[in-house]
Amino acid sequence: MKAFFTSLCISFCTLAMAQPYLQVDAGTEFSYAINHDHTLWGWGSNLNGQIAYDGSSINVPVQTGSDADWAQVSCGAFHTVALKLDGTLWAWGYNQLGCLGLGDEINYNVPTQVGTDNDWIGIYAGQASTYAIKSDGTLWACGWNIMGQLGDNTTINSLVLIQIGAGTNWKYVAPGGYHVLALDEENHLWGWGLNEYGQLGNGNNVNLLVPTLVDDQHEYLKVSCGFEYSMLLRNDSTMWTCGFNGNGQLGTGNTTPSNVPIQIGQSNNWIDIEAGGGYAFAIDADHHLFGWGYNGAGQIGDGSTSQHNAPYFIESDDQWIQVAAAPGTVAGSVVIGSHSLGLKALGNNICVTGSNYIGQLGNALTSDLSNWSCDVTLSLHENVLDSDQSLIVYPNPAQSELRTTWPASSGQGIWMRVMDAHGQLIYDGNYVPQYSLESCADGFYHISVTTSDGKIWNGHLVVSK
């Protein structure tokens, strides 16, 4: 599973510390979270079976089945795909265009295994398409292909996962509304699909039917695609955007589109980016949250419904580690999908803001929020690691060493454990403030620190050398 956790970290490059949740993701009108015990929870709309619930919608989190082995979840407009820890791929929800990869166009209201392969390492849901990477580095896709977004050199939908090209070095995929950006193992940028507004960032507005190299002169940490625009995070921690800009979602201070990436400000301390339907987020190295773009439902969480054309500092809290924005889709002439989810390093709840007419915020209400509210919790959130508190592990991902911290009000570190994803104990001894990762291969690790006041602090680390 090494490659899976490396790939997962690219998607959530600061996700390591939140208790009790491992991941959140937002669909157009629904939401999902993976609990620390690897159970899966959904809420919001279920009109297409996308949260695997008995009713049409629910405004509080409900567990999807009883399995406790979920590793990654990704939400499309109306469908859900997920990976289990054993490398198997599962899908459910809307399937009229074949985006579940099950060989038909029937909606499914329970998680259904896609094929029998168990070597999947990354899964990425587009608007009505699905992309997946195997452990051999090959890229696969299925579903809607009206603009060539599958990358198979056609515009024909596919009801099953098909291999895209012959490449074996794919690392990460970021689907947008009708376009896709991806990174290879060298962290170079590729793009394909719709390019009407220059969202592929290659300097023109011509659609591409196959993965095409966009930039091999720079290395990228992450890419994120919204509805007809794109965000890019380079390895120098600068942030760039391109594509449609009618709602200020590029963050350039205006509403002018661009078919080449434009650097946003002069800052070089960005650590995560997230593109939504017509709005965007970024987290800086101090774990502050910034948002901008369309804000009609309060989805930026700044206390207003006003549009911002440049990154807007949301609040002084320095604990943000992940944010998920609804992808947006077209309903008639309107782009819908306007709610956001977030996780904080020392928080025990899920933070939410924005549209809530069908319960997609999960706070037992159906009224919109324009301020972030961190009060959504799962019915069962016991920490299977039996920790007392959350441990902040940094840098994350790490290459050579890890460091840890916890609230100063607690005791001093006296004991430390490092365990890999298979449960193998790597280190079990006296607390080490700067622990060398020389003997740690790439992958996902659990870090535990016992302090002098008897508390156990748990966190996670992704090693990516």
C-alpha cells in the first residue's frame, strides 16, 4: 500500500493530525468523511444513492455499511468512489453515464466492488467520470467523455474502466468539470479535456483528447481543478491559477480569464489548495485558511455572501489541515454545489459552511451558514488507537526527519513509537524530538508520543522521499 499513501498525501498534503477523522470530501449536494477507525460516513442528498442511505436525504452523518477498512473516498457531482485498505475499488450513486465503471448505467445505492483487482492506489471522482491509478503507475478512467475528459482520444463514454495511454508513471489526478490535470512521478504537469477558457494552462484554448504534457520545466506538489478553472501548487510553494474567472475564482484581483498560469501574489508559503465549483481555498504554512471566488451561499465562510476576487484571510485560527469544496455541476444554466468542509489539527469535529438546503453540512439543520462552524461529529468516533489527544507531526509529508508537538500545557515527551501502515513497529523507545527517517521507506506511518502527565498523543505521517 506504499504508493497509495504517497498518492493520498499529495491530495491532502497537510493531512496528518486530525482526530478523529482521516479525510473529508464534498460532492455537489452531499458529503463524506472517513473516521479514524476507517469507517465511512455520509450525509446530504441521496437522490442517486450516493450516500448509500435508505432515504432521499439526511442532515446528520450516517455510517455507510459496517466495514472499518476504508482508506480513501472521493465525491463526484452525484456519485461516490472509494478505496479500501486492501487495494480494492468500490463505487455507488449516479451511474447514467457509466461513471461507476460497473459495465452498466444503473444507479447503485450501496458500495459495489468494481472488478476484482486489488492493486488500486488512488481514486479520483470527476463530475460524472472516475479516474484511478494502479500500483504499476497506470491510469484508468470511465464515465462521461463529452469533451474528451477520459483522455482515450475519443468523446465516447465508457461504462468500464479503460487504461489511458501506455504510461506507467502516473502519480495524481485532479478532475474538473470537463477537464483534467495530472502529475507524473517526476511531478510534471499534464492536461486534457475541455480548454475553452484555457483551464489546461497550455497557452491556448484548444481541447485535448489525450493526456498532453503542459509543463516539464517546473515541479508541482498538487493540482486541483474546479468548474472550468485550475489551481497549481509548485514545489517552491507558490500558487498559480488559470482558466475561467467570472466569479474571481482565479484569485487574481479581477474577473479576466487566463490560458496561462498566473502566480497569485508573491507568497511562497502555500501548502495546500482546493478548487470548488466557482470558488477556491488555500492553506498557508502557518495553517491559516484563505478563500475567494463565488460566495453566494456563504461557502467561503467569511461571514458574508460577498464575492472575493483575491485570496481573503478567513480567520486567525492556525490549525487548518484540510478543506474540501463542493465540485459544482450545471443544472440548467446554473452551476450548483456551494458547501465546504474542513478539518483542524486539534479539533474533534468537522467544520462546515455554505449551502445546506438538503442537509449537506451534516449539522442536523437545513439552513445555510456563512461562518465556519466546527460542530459536526459522527455518532461513533472512538479512536481505535486509544489516544488522549492529537499529535501535530511536521513536516508532512517528510523526507529526512519528523518533528512533533502538542499543547504546551501538557507534559514533556518521554516515550515514542513509530508504526508503519501494516502495523509493524519501526521505533519504540525514548522520545526523540527530531526523529530520523533514514530507515523509513515511502509510505504512511502512525506516530505515538507519551508525555510525562500520562497522556498519549497520536498523529500520522506520510514519508515521501
